[in-house]
Amino acid sequence: MSNSRRSFLKQTAKAAVGTYVGTMGLSAKSYANILGANDRVRVGVVGFSDRHRSSHIPPFMKFYKEMNFDIVGVSDIWKKRREDGAAYLKDKMGHDVVGYRNNEEMYASKSVDAVFISTADFQHALHTIEAVKAGCDVYCEKPFAETMEDNRAALKAVKASKSIVQIGSQRRSGPNYTAAADYIQSGKFGPITMVELTWNVNQPGRWRRPDLVAQCKESDLDWKRYLMNRPYENFDPRKYLEYRLFWPYSSGLPGQWMSHQIDTVNWFSGLAHPRSVVANGGIYQWKDGRKNWDTITAVFDYGPVNDPATGFQVVFMSRMHNGDENPSELYYSNGGELNLITNKVSPKGGLKAGMAAAMKMQPNLLPDLSLSEMIKVEAGANTGGDVLTTAHIKNWMECIRSRKQPNAPVEAGYNHSVATIMANAACRTGEKVTFDEKTQEVLANGKPFKY
């Protein structure tokens, strides 16, 4: 085809488009959206939460234009947040965003291809099931599930679908964490002998929303829909907005903080879950009616299920009444430590020459190595920092395009949920909790843990 012929056809097409746009009363921008409808990824928001506004939207806004994504709908069972979300997202996206009273309405509209899920902790797995059955790709916040029943059902639904599901375990998109995983898995670190995890905050208002609670009326939301598969109880705005304080809507510290850090243990070690866990703690400071502890120490035994003589211990400690806002993750071997706050491997604590000689052994000391060329760990009380979340959401968007598995696939969510459910069961029962591989059940006193 000659250049003149191409030019003639392009000009004719543009003229036709102009006539059509004028006839339909559409703007050029609206028509451009129609032309790209088959390629554009239409995103819906399940739950217009603070987490979505502060952590999902900023990364999404960095990439959505070049990757041809758009936010077109928001589903929220509370009228206030639904209306606030539609207005906020309209301002961000530059066009109307439809507010839906519930997920069924949004999925029935056939208007979305992918969703962000940032609802109450106990709803994540259930909302993921709804999304993948509607054919949508999913970015789902952690914890993935708070009961094994929900965990198993969600894993099965995702595996039966073709959906791309990214769990919000954003450490898996951090170059420093990837470098640490590679180093440990290469064998250079030596067998892990112990892991110390801490996450301490001193924020009296964390998870408490008194001003918002005062605005929440049962007449403005669908309380029964909120409860989903939890036992019915009368409307309580605190359990709707401050759900992290109340079981069975959240496990609190295990689901919120520990799920991030225990995921790195699963990832680095290649072990799916702990063999057992015990826990102690209580509500020592915040006598505000909460049911979930404000202080916890949980001790995990990790290792091959068929080799009880091999393994290592993990200790998770968290308090909500005195904190440095600087969570720590320390991995130990007989040769030294890997510190994910300083991003350094060092021989600290390793087997020195004098002690080794006395035992007729060879010294075992790791070299001093720095991961400083990688990004610094952004692991403050904001659940992983903007840098990691930005990389994680970008990875999800890229995988929606490529159809490759994301950095934190559904198995990562399933496995961290096993650990958090085990910890919660230990808190609630006071028992040493184990896991039945055959039935995929968390066992307390030999019986499946139930809420």
C-alpha cells in the first residue's frame, strides 16, 4: 500500500470518528476509551478502605496510563464509604466511577476485569473466591484467611480459575528480600538455626476509629452481608470498623503483623508452614473492650515433617504499648547472622577459631557481606513501606498483562495463613498447636481449631 493511500484512509477514518463522536455526544477522550476497551484492564475496588486509599492508589497512579489500566467501579456495603470512594476515585481517574452496593452488583455488571480487595481480615479469602468465580484477577490484602475452612476453599477456587492472584505480601517484591532468599537457598548461609521476628508499635489509636464509629449506622450498611459466614450477632459499629480488635473478624497481631514476617520464613526456608506453635500474651495495656491481645510471644518449630530431628525455632514478639516502629527480622546460622534491618550478612555469633579448636572442629564464620546496593528494607509500622508496595502492585499489573505468576501467588497466602491460624489457635486455647498434613487442619489438643 502506498503512503498516499495510507494517508487517505487514515484521514477518512478520523473524519468518520469525528462524525460518530459528534453524533453520540461523546468526547474524544471517551471515544479513545471505547477504542481501547478490548485492551484496557478495567479495575474495581472491593472495600474502599484507608489501606486502599493510602497504599494501593499511589502505586497504581504511577503505572496505570502506560499500562492501560483504569478504575471503573467501587463496591462497598457502607453508603458513606461507597460515596466517598466513588468521589475520590473520580477525582483521581478523571471520569465517573460507579459505586456498587455490593460485590454481586459489581460483578453482574460485567464491567471489571480485576479487583483490589482490602476489606476486613476475615473476608479476604471469601472475597477472593467471589472475584475469581467472576473471572477477575485479584490483588488481595493479607492475611489471606483466618480459618482453614476459608483458606482451603479459596486455594481451591483460585487453582480452578485462570485468574492472576497477588497476595499483599509485598516483601516478596523487595530486591533485598530476594537477595536474602537467594543467599540462604544457595547454601552459603548454612542451615537456619533460629529466626527472631519483632514488630512493636506504640500507637494508642492503631485500629481504633472512634470518630468514624460514631458516624456508622446500621441503616446505612448491609450488616448481614458484612458477617458473611461468621455467626450472626447484633450490629456493632466497632466490630465493623475496628474489626482488628475482635475475633472472629481478625486474629489481630498474628494476622496483621506476623503474616508479613512469617511469610519470609516460609519463603527463605522452602518450608510451607510450622510443625507446631505455642503462644502466650494478653491484653495488658489497652482495656478498651478488645478481644485480641495487645502483646504476644509465639514460638514456632519449623522443619521437615518427616524428620523431627532437623529444624529450627522461630520467635515472634509484638507489643502495642511500647515500640520503636522498626520491625526486625534476624536469621541465624552457626556461622553468623543475616539482618534484614541493616541488610547485612555478618559472622556475628558464629563458631570462632578458639571454640572450634577446643571441640576439634573447624571454625565456621560467615563473611561480612552487604546488600546495600539493594533497596533498604522499608518495614516500618506501615506494613512494608511505599517502596515495596509500589513494586508489588507493579508486579501484579505486569502479570495481568503477561499472565505469568506474580511474586506472591495464592500458595504464599495459603501458607502464611496456616501459620497465623496456628498462632491464633495457640492464643485462644493455650495448647501446643500442630498441623495435620493429610486433612490440612490446624489441631489444638488433637482437634480441629474452630471459632
